[in-house]
Amino acid sequence: MAITYKDSGVDIAAGELLVDKIKPMVRSTFNKNVLTDIGLFGGFYDAKFDGYEHPILVASTDGVGTKLKIAVAANKHNTVGQCLVNHCVNDILCCGARPLFFLDYFATGKLNPDVTSSVIEGFTIACRENSCALIGGETAEMPSMYNDGEYDMSGTIIGVVEKNKIINGKNIAAGDVLIGLRSSGLHTNGYSLARAVLLNKFKVDDYIPEISGTLADSLLAIHRSYLNIITPLLNQQLLNGISHITGGGIIGNTKRIMPKDRQLSIDWQSWQIPPIFNLIQNIGDVPTEDMRSAMNLGIGLILVVSKNKADSVISALGAENPIVIGEVK
């Protein structure tokens, strides 16, 4: 008996339907620098950097981990794409860069055009919000690689920064102030721990009084982008360092930008930890050190600022209710 490609589990027609569904969304992220439509073997981006004397490209790649398990369980797929873009935007923001364009990779066992287009819709929403073009991507249908309904994704972002405005921590000095900006929740880290603890007791659609909502509402909260908040500070060159709090927590990530002769002093009592983190720790009896190394505990971004500039930065961030969480020793 003849076996077709569709019989083996790959539906080319479903892939073509998906492309038709997402084209208008993807085009909505384009700007004058994007020179091609989707569908070619590569995306073209005009590398004219008006206003830059010595532009430096900054690249980063990431995923959203097992947060996808929550999206699948809750059958809510339009937020994780935003999380991925925002995560990547924040990573290059730590170098002082603004995003130019984004590429995505989406893989699943059996392609569901509605689910996949919902994820890609999230990409396009966040790309527009971050003035970033979605110029290409790859959708892979791989039978037997993933359980029914499951998928994985990653993203690559390219940004640009003026060479003399690169932020790499080299100017961090003893006495610098650590200013924390609040997260929207777990962002995209700590989900393996959160799932191990919470899903033993709750279903994703359970309403939990301690967090004033369902588990899905809390765990699928969109990873914040800090680009528009931080850009004015970058323009004024007020920052010595920026730390995006992802896997590794506050200490692990902020140490990445510290000169070797500098240490961090964190006042762990300086902010109120959001209820979702307390719920995880209390139900799972999770050691504090594990919480601090796996999760952001309510602080999504840390700015390292000279002491004499701290008041100016805090004032500029007034609506964000920034928190002084420590200093550099």
C-alpha cells in the first residue's frame, strides 16, 4: 500500500493554510527597512543606521521553557509568543541595544493552524510594541517528536547600539546603587519548579484566593518588555549596567555583568514578594535559596547606577515605583 507524506504525519496543506493566516499579521510588523515579503529563503533588512556613527549589531537567542506546558494545559496560546519576543528584547537591552528584527522557530508533532497562528499573533503583537520587524521564521511539523498538542519554540533577535554607548558593566564601581523594576510574575523562568509544586495540588483553571485569580492567569502573565521604559535612560547615559532577571535569579544574572573585584549586596526585605512566589514556596516547602536561584521573585530588571545619579533615575522611573534593592561592594 502506498504511503503519502500526509500519512506519515506531515500535512503540507496545513502548513500552506497557516502561511495564509499569518501573512497579514506578520506584514503588520514591517517597516521601511524590510525589503521582502514572507516566504523566501531569507529575510532582507536594509542595514542603513541613520544617526549612528559606529553601529554595533547585538544578537540573542532564547525560548520560554516549560511555560509552554501551561499554555497547552490552559489552551491559551496568544501570550507565550509575546513572552518570547519580550524576553529577547530585554536581553539585548542589557547591552544598550534597541531591536531591529526578530526570527522565530516553531516545532510541533502535528500542525494545528489555529494554535500556531495564535502563537505567531503573539509574536506580531510584541514586535509591534517593541518597534521590531518579524522578518522570517520556520515552522516544523515532526511526528513522534512531540506529544499530541505540544509544541516548542525559540526566537532570535538582532539589535543595534552605538559603539560608544555599549553597556557591558565595565563602568560598575563600588557604591553603585541597584534599582529594581517589577516583574509581571514568573516571566519565563522557574516553571519546572512551579509546575512540580502547583500542579500536584491545583488544575490550571482553579481559582486560588491567595493570588486572586486562576493558576493559568498568573502563570501565563506576559513577560514584560522594559524597552520603552529604559530607552530614555539609555539616551541620557545614566546606567552603568542592566541585568535581566531570568534563570539564575537576581544574584546569578547580575553577577554576569559585575567586574571581578565587585560584589553584590542585596536587601531581600526591600520589596514585597508577589503572592504567586509565596504560594510556590509555601506549598512546596521550597528552600529560600532555591527560590532565589530559580525565580525573579518580583524583580524583572535591575539597573546599576552611580550613587550620584540614582535620584535622577528613580525620579525618571516614578510611574514604575522602582525599588532600591541593594548596592555594589
